[in-house]
Amino acid sequence: MSRRISILGATGSVGTATLDLVGRAPEGEFEIVALTAHSNVKALAELAEKFRPEIAVIADNAKADELADALKGSGIETAAGPVALVEAASRPVDWTMAAIVGSAGLEPSAAALQAGSSLALANKECLVCAGEYFIDLARQRDALILPVDSEHNAIFQSIYPGQDKFIRKITLTASGGPFRDWPVEKMKSVTREDALAHPVWSMGDKISIDSATLMNKGLEVIEACRLFSLPPEQVDVVVHRQSVIHGLVEYIDGSVLAQLGSPDMRIPIASALSWPERIDTPAERLDLARIGQLDFEAPDKQRFPALRIAREALLAGEGATSALNAANEVAVAAFLERRIGFLDIPRLVSDCLEQLDADHALPQRFNGLEEALRVDRLARDRVRGQLASVSA
Ligand SMILES: NC(=O)C1=CN([C@@H]2O[C@H](COP(=O)(O)OP(=O)(O)OC[C@H]3O[C@@H](n4cnc5c(N)ncnc54)[C@H](OP(=O)(O)O)[C@@H]3O)[C@@H](O)[C@H]2O)C=CC1
Ligand SMILES: CC(=O)[C@@H](O)[C@H](O)COP(=O)(O)O
Ligand SMILES: [Mn+2]
């Protein structure tokens, strides 16, 4: 009996890694319902021709005709625009990979859960922006959220069934990013290319910049608190440059269980795709003797303020974490467009949060997705205003 699956963000780093695994599965194992992208029609059409989904959706309305032309005569339905994206994500499937980047993934990922699909959640922004909503929705729909973010998948694999109540703390590892050994003076003038050169993982642009500022780890602390229902003080971060250990769970008896693996996203994706079973992957196997040494150090809060800013937002509640994420997305995009410096990213985020907090615009907890999206828009407008004044 084949499993019906959809991949939201099919053309991205996680999306293509997911399809690599799907392509290695036995014939008939999976029936692909929807593949989606934002604007990369060529890549989406090529994937659609290869994997034969029911529907291929491009989120950018302006690309509707280009996609329809690219798949003309293929027998594959095409659609465009945010409404079509949510519709496609709502189609009844057993399993959905949520691999759209940013808060753009909120509505389609929620639609998949609403339709009762298991949600393989790579899109950490869903939980950063509206974590309580997603957790409640999964409970209401009796749907599973399977963490794909490598650290959270590691924690998920290390929690023995029924023993979550015995957890003393969890630890997320961080590679430290490309600037882990750089003096702050040198960090002032890093280029887009420097920041995208992640020392360990090959990822999409946005998360690569987040890893360089350590905002990724801040987002992951928020993601972990909401996913595993833990208070911030029970979620630790340690810089571990080899990124061999991805996450650790310390229990009240002193036992620490961890998940290790080579830095290949196909391992956590496979874990979510096959759970509660396991499947083979082409990921390189660990050779600890060759690796030789594993290093650990505390994150440097002076050079990397983003982790502290994220933890402060977490304590302030969902309004602050949604605004943090939105402000960060706008600032990262501005850096990638070479409009601001690298160290401006955390500063813009912090300034935006201070302003919105002063305006009492940030609720402690959202009543629904619409409220989260309203705060998202508010924060984006605020940072765009700051950027306009900087570049004026
Ligand atoms: N890459 C990794 O190793 C990891 C990623 N993650 C998380 O997974 C998610 C995806 O990351 P990653 O694969 O690196 O991202 P990529 O940038 O590589 O891919 C993003 C995907 O989302 C699509 N997309 C972008 N913007 C929109 C939009 N506005 N509406 C609809 N679709 C959109 C892109 O389409 P198009 O190609 O047309 O632009 C692409 O398919 C992120 O939330 C990230 O934090 C978590 C852990 C590891
Ligand atoms: C692969 C993955 O899960 C990424 O989130 C990765 O962890 C980013 O690297 P950092 O540990 O440097 O943030
Ligand atoms: Mn991660």
C-alpha cells in the first residue's frame, strides 16, 4: 500500500534531499500528491517530470503561465499563488514535508496538519512564530509533528517513549558557524560569500546566514521549548564544531542519551519519513577513529548577541518570537542583498523588538494564526522603515 506524500518547498535544500530519499525507495512505496516552490519554475517542472505528482504549485502568481507551459501535455495539474499553495497542502495525504523557508510556510504547513497529515517539520519558523497553535492543532487533528531540524530530530530520537517526564535538560549543539574563530573587528566587514560558507552543512541561504549569526540556534531554542514543552532553562546550547553530536537528553538519573551522525540532512529526513521504523540512507557513516576528537565550548554571547536576543524574546512570549523571526527574515534578506552589514542583522532585530514592545504590540500568546501573521507583518514593516531611514 503506497503512502501519499506532499513536499512543500520541493526545490529547496531540504526538499531536494527528501526527494533524493523518495527516489531511492522501492517502486510504488510513495505516491506524490503535491510538489511546491516559490519562483523556481525550471527546477519545479524538472522535479514534477521526474516524480509525477498530482499537482505542481508555484507560489509566485506571476509564474503561473510559465509553469503551465513548462508542464503542458504532462498530465500534471499546475496552479499558482498562495491560495493554490494552501489548497494543494490541504489535499489528503499521509505525510507532508514542510520545507518552505520562513514564515511563508506557516499557512501551508498548518493546512497540511488541519487535513490530518503527519507533518515532517523542517520549517522551524512555524514553531518560532506560532508554536502553541501548531502543537494544539496537531493534538486536535490527532496528527503527528515529526521534527526534521537535525538537533530536534536528535532529541526526538533520544527521548525514550514515556520518559519525557524524567528529562532534566536537553542540549542543542551548534557548529558555531563560519565566524566562530573570528574577532569581532573582522566580523564587521564579512561579505555575503563569507557568511554563506558554512563550515559543516550545505543549506539554503537564509538558514546559512542564521547559522553565521547564531540566530539559527536562538530560533532552535524557541523551537525546542515549544516542540518538547520545556521551559527555556531546560534547553542548553553548546558549540561543537564537528557537528557530529546533534542533540543530547539528560535524564534525572544522570544518564545522557545523544544522537550522532554525519552532517547529512538525509539522516533526520529519513528518520521522519520512516518513523517509527528506519530506512537505509546514502549518508556517510561515522568513523570516530578518523574524526579523532570532539570539541565543545560555550557560545560567545559578546560576538554573537542573536542567541541572547532570541532567548529574551522567548521569555516575552509568542508575539515577541514572531516579531523576532519576521525582523530577522527582513534583516537577513537585506544583508544578502548587500544593503546592510553582517553585525546590523542582530541590531535591527533588537531595535525592532524594543520598539514593538514599547508600543505594547506584542501579545504573550496568540489566539490563532491570523494574529501571528499580523505581528509578522507589523515587524516586517517596522524593520523596512528602519532600513529605509538607514539607506536614505
Ligand atoms: N537546509 C537545511 O539543511 C535545513 C533547513 N531547515 C529548515 O528547513 C526550511 C527550508 O530550508 P532550506 O531547504 O534550506 O531552504 P531553501 O531556501 O533551500 O528552500 C526553500 C524552499 O521554499 C520555497 N519558498 C521560498 N519562499 C517561499 C514562499 N514565499 N512561498 C512558498 N515557497 C517558498 C523555495 O522555492 P524556490 O526554490 O522557488 O525559491 C524552496 O523550495 C527552513 O525553515 C530551514 O530553517 C532546518 C534544518 C536544516
Ligand atoms: C542541519 C541543521 O539542523 C541546521 O540547523 C544546522 O544545525 C545549522 O548549523 P548551526 O549548528 O551552525 O546553526
Ligand atoms: Mn538545526
